[in-house]
Amino acid sequence: MQTPFNLPDIESVLRGNGINWMQRPEYFESLSSSNDYLMGLTGSLHGRICICNYQTRGKGRLGRQWHASPGSSLMFSLGWAPPGVVSSEVSLVVGVALVDALRKLGVKDVGLKWPNDVLHKGRKLAGVLVESRISGKQAEFVIGVGLNVRHQLDDMNAVEQPWTDLTQMGLAEIDRQQVLIIILLELAQRFEQLNTHGFAPAREDWLACHAYQGVTMKYNYQGEARIGKVIGLDNAGALLFESEGRKMAVSSGEVSCLRALP
């Protein structure tokens, strides 16, 4: 079956760049979700890559649905089994890698919204969903990425937040395989940095890309509505707020509906 991706060529580029732990990608025209596919596999997930042209039950953080018509997005999942890394760090590092990749494609004004949204001038361009499981004593992560490439307006009416895609940035003829390769190369580089130097370098780069640093935001904390000023990240990747005269660190599982006040 002819596919939009030349899988042997992708593998060849990875090997040519010394990335031997990533395996030849698998491609599916349709799946419920690429994350679900990898999470359902037995054996090691390390280096497994699943590309999907269409997801019938694509998902984002907090059970939200990822909306994308066939061929309109780059949707893939990557398995990674590093030593001594926590999931909060992984999600943020992936966001930085996506910004790196988009800048190499010539996209400017890219920012990050904690914990896992990639924005262009305040509009959502990509999302990340990290899931994990324990295999023996080894933590394995499944990293799902959805990047808007060329959406039709009618297909995106269900999306509840401002969105954009690469076509609106003048990249209408961009090849999804080219984008995928650049992202995989940047992910490999950032993962190596995380393994070797810890989270600190990526944390500094994430803060440099943070779209809402110093902004007063409304959010739900464990079901309670609050307002606070974003003052950074702690060393583990939790978001730091100044709220009601005190500083607090919150994890992604504790906060939802993070919105900047007008």
C-alpha cells in the first residue's frame, strides 16, 4: 500500500544521524489513537514509532479529544524508556524539541503554554500527550504529538480554542515526512541532553519560550477557581504561581482551564 511516508527513508535518515535506538516507523491509515496502539503492545516500547493518518478517538490532556481530518495533521507516537526521568520533565522537554523543530522550518513567534501546548501568536499549533507504564522495573513513556498542518475550517469548528496550522504560516507545500524527521532529530537531541545533563538546561529553554511568563491567569486548582500570576517553573517542571500573597507549585494533574485574564 502506498503511504504518505517512506518508512525506510525515515529510518535511513535516523541511522545516518547516529540515532540507532529509534526503530523504523509503523504507519496506519486509521487508528483509535497512536498512543493507545503503542500502550497496547507487549515487549519493550523503546524506540517504537507509530504514525497515523487519522485517529477515530484522538485524545489530549484531561480526556479532551484531538480533532483532525485525514491527512490534515502530523500525528505520531514515540516510545522511550530512559533511566531516572519523570513524566513531568518529559512533556516539557518534548515541547522544547517541537519549538526547536518549528524554528528550523522557519516558523517564528512560537511559544509554549504549560504543560503541553505549542502556540503560534497565541493560537494552538501542536499538542503533546505523555503516558507511561512500568515494564518490570523500567518506566516506559509513550509520547504522542499532534501538529496541525493543513486543516479545513469546517473540520475545526469543534475546537474550543484559537488554533492555527503550518499552511497559515506559508508552509502549504510542506511535506509531513520532512516535518516528522526534523522533529524526531530534535527529540533525540533533547532526550540525550536530559539523560546527560538533567532537566535544568531544558527548563531554562522552556522558560525562554513560555508564552505566559509573568501573566496573571485564571485556573482551576483541584476543582477550585483561582487567580494567580505565573512566575516560572520549579526544578521538577511544576508551574509556579504567586497567588493570594504566597507562592505555590502545581502539577499538571492539579490544574485545569488555565486561561490568561483579559
